[in-house]
Amino acid sequence: MTVYIFKEQQNINSQVQGTRFSARSLTAAKRAAESARVYQNTVLTIAYETGEIVSVKVAGKWQDTN
């Protein structure tokens, strides 16, 4: 399992505290981030434990960075 950090931000440039969680794949991490989402129309960011951003969801679409 890989450790990811999930952030829900008001916009892409916001700085917020992240939540650490484990997932078997990036797809599972995206599902977990969607389930943990509290507000609508926010930016979801998933990063590795090192801080490297893996995927960002803006305007309803996931954009992988690799």
C-alpha cells in the first residue's frame, strides 16, 4: 500500500493541512478523496508522502501529473 496525502482546497493556490491515508492504487486514492470531500466546487489534491503531487481534481475532472 502506498501512503498518500489528500488536500481539499478552495483554489489551486490555497495552502491547507493535508490528511494522510493509505491506498492500494491511485484509483483507490481518488475514490477515498472523493468520499472524504466536505465541500462542493473545491480543488482536490493527492500527493505522495514526499509531497510530490500525483493528481489534481479541478472542475470535476482528475488531471494526473505524470
